[in-house]
Amino acid sequence: MAFTPYQLFLAGLMLITGSINTLSTKWADRQTSHFCDGSGTNITYEHPFLQAVGMFLGEFLCLLVFKFVWYSTARYRIERMVYKGDASSPIVRCWPINVQKDTRLVDGEQTFNPFIFWIASICDMLSTCLSYIALNYTSASSFQMLRGSVMVFTAILSVLFLRKKLTWKHWLGILTVVIGLTIVGVSDIIFSKHPEGSHTNTEKIAGDALILVGMLFTSFQVVYEERFIGKYNIPPLQAVGWEGIFGFCTLGLLLIPFYFIIVPTSNTGPDHRLEDISSAFCQMRGNWIIILATIGNILSIAFFNFAGISVTKELSSTTRMVLDSGRTLIIWIVSLALKWQSFYLLQVLGFIMLVIGMGIYNGVWEHLFRRFVTRPPISSERSQLLPSHDDVTVYESTENRSRDTNVPVVSISDNINT
């Protein structure tokens, strides 16, 4: 069946905004500007914790979008007796917009404690901060490829904590992904002789390691969400928004003690603090590109979450997995075109192995074989989506998921995701 114009728009929006999210963050990291100490020396912009706060702000915007859609369709759903809120609310009665159309974006329960998202936001915060620190040290394409390790960690933790069982296809997919990750890491070590910004090659390798640790925290987030949040049928856009609120408030408060922690190797300001917000704004004032890249990061994560959720609902999780792989390819091509990195043939092999392994694990190749070769009736059951920092299908009701309990759920909320 051919895609509708709206579905093509969603697919393009997800692909473009997902790529912009990582590229805009890396663009800011490559900028230089002066601090407020009067020295006039241009220093590389390195404020990963402030950038993470911006990412959570972008996730919070998803909650605003959810509320807008919720109230804009409220009267329509009241007429059909499917409205789950307070129909007598003044906001509902006075809301100026009345959309007469069904939308799946607001489908789900509203009876839940929002604090269930706090622990998930902590894991997301740790993963995002480590990832943004690592992005200062390594290339954008290596960063995006190594994030594929979340599938491996999630599968293993699902076996350990959720009592899931993996089939030989899942283990084959995991092994293939591990080979791909190894190739990408080796290509950074062997061929990438140029330091990233002001950082040495040793720090670049450390950046790759930080990405893997960050994805481990993301996997813990997935397991927590599957165990404690998955039983609720919460609208994904709303769930992302709540995690954005808790992440923004938690990390925002942590920025205060971070200012008083001195790290000799830190480049956040002249006093080498763990995070120096005043210096960050001084650098923004001295270089408008940093402001533009920061705004791009905030808005892109919001639109990426919206587009990703809509693609999963309008098309399939298999389509979303393909688009996510395409995002990695776009980031790689743009990085090469902008001369942010050099071309290494070994990295091509690593990317191919990653895509093959992810496809095996998520059943993409089997699905395509059945559809285009054997062509039996296609089951309505959707393949489980490859996780990325913005995938939130884990919030859907467990009754709507595959009944095959042998397949671990590996959906997460993104983020950085980037």
C-alpha cells in the first residue's frame, strides 16, 4: 500500500529532525568563543550538562503539544463519550479550538502517578550527560553508530531482570551488532589520527567508552519502564513530556552544586568548574552560531519525538527502525561533507554490520522476505522497534504488544538523545 502524503511528511520529519538533533549539538561543540574574564581568548564551547538541560526542555515541549491536542479534540471526544478527563472543566469549555477528528496521540489512560517517570528521567539524565560529554571527544557519526549498543545492553538486562528469553535469531543479531560496534571502535583507534577539537586521541577513545556507558544507563531505563511503567497505557507524547519535566528540574537543580565543583581538565570556564552557566552564556553572546545550534537542539528533539511516535502509529515500528538507520547515514554523510571527519572504509563495514544486526534482532529482514518474496498475508503484529533515545512505544499497554513473551521489549524514550 502506497504511503499517504501525511505519512511521507512524518517519515521525512523524523529523518530530518533526528539528524539535526545530533548535528546541531556537534555544531555547537565545534564553536569557539571567549569567556567573561576579559582575556579575549576564544575557547571551544563545552557545556554538556547545560546542553542536556536543553534536551529535557525539548522533551517538555512534547507535553505542551499533547495538552494542545488534548484540549483541541476534547469536545469532539466528549460528543462520542470517549473523553477521559473532566468534561466540565473551564479549560475545555473555553478552549478556542475545536478539532472534529480522531487522533491516536491522546489515546490512553490518565490515572497514574507522574512520579513513576522520575527514576526513568534519572537514567535518561545520566545517559544524556555522558553522551554529550562523549560527543565533545568523538565524531558525530561514531557517536550515532555506537549508540546502537543500547540494543545489546537492553537484551542482556531483559534476560537478567525481566526473565525474558532470547531466540537464536536475537543472539545472532546481538553478535552481529557487537561485531559492527567493534569495527567502528577499531576504526577510531587505528585510522583517526587527528584529535577532536582540543582533545587528544586518547580522550577520543575515552569518549567512545563513555557512549557505551551512557547506553548502559539507557538500557536500565528501558528495563525500568518495561517493569514499572509498561503496565499503564499512557500516551507516549505525554510520557515523554513528564520525563522532560523531571529531567529538566533534576538536572537544573544539580547545575548549582556543579558550579562549585572544580575539575582541572574542564573547559567550561576560566575557573575549570564542572559546569559554568555564566561562561556558557558569555560564549553564546560572543558567537551567535552557538545560540542557533542550541535552539536547533531543543526544537529538533521535540519534533523528533512527535514524528517518531506518529510514524510508529501511522506506519510501523519496522519503518521507524529503517528511518533511524537512515538518520545515522545522513549524520555520517553530512559530517564528511562538512569535513568534520575523514572517510574510513572500515567504518562503512561497521555501519553495514550494525544495520544487518539490528535488522536481524528486530525481525526486519524476515518481515521484508515474507512481504516481497513469499508474499503471504502479512500479520498485523508489528516488529519491535530498535531503541533510540526518543523511542517511547514502551508506554503502550502491554495488552497491545506482542504476546510472545520470549522477545524482550527494547523500546525507550530518547533522547539523546541525539
